[in-house]
Amino acid sequence: QVQLVESGGGLAQVGGSLRLSCSASGRTYSTWSMAWFRQVSGKERAFVAGIRWDDANTDYGDSVKGRFTISRDNAKNTVYLQMNSLQPEDTAVYYCATDSVRFSRRPASYAYWGQGTQVTVSS
């Protein structure tokens, strides 16, 4: 029904910036939400940020609030995650996800996931 592809990951220095993109294809809905999660090997997938497609209302995890900004371009079916002031603890695989929810911080709330993009921050 819907496919998600992340891009923009890579290496960054402490204090640097990266911009992640998540492009959606297939059938999508303006009433759905998009979220970013991240996961370190051996740990649970953690919520990073979420946004509603229709009104752009946002939600952020405590660890990234004030440093990361989520935004969307509905015409391009793309959601972005601007990551500033990167820290070593931001190192993880970042995933985008979508489903028919307003906001959720639970991975189980999302049925559609991208394959992930690696972000590595040097210390």
C-alpha cells in the first residue's frame, strides 16, 4: 500500500548537522502521521519525532527536543528530519514510519516502515 525510503544518513562530527529524508510512494493519506524512530543494536527502537501530514503539528522525544526539527512537504510526499548539535548518543539507525494515527511514540502503532539509514556521530 505504501513504501518508505530513508536517505541522508552518514557521518557527522559532534556539534554538526545532518538532514534525513523519508520519501513515501504508493497510496498515502493526508490524515495519517509520519514518525522518526532510531535504534541502536541490542536496544529497543526509540521515538524521535512525529508530524501530521495535514496540519504539520509535531511531537518530539525528550532527548532531541530543541536540536532536531521534523517537517514535511506534502506535494513531494516527503518528511525531513533536520538534526543539529549532533551528539555521540545520536548514533543509531534512523527509521521513518507511517500509519493512520494522530501521534504515537510506540513502534507497534505503525504498520509501514522504511529500511533505515545509519547516522554516526564521532566523539
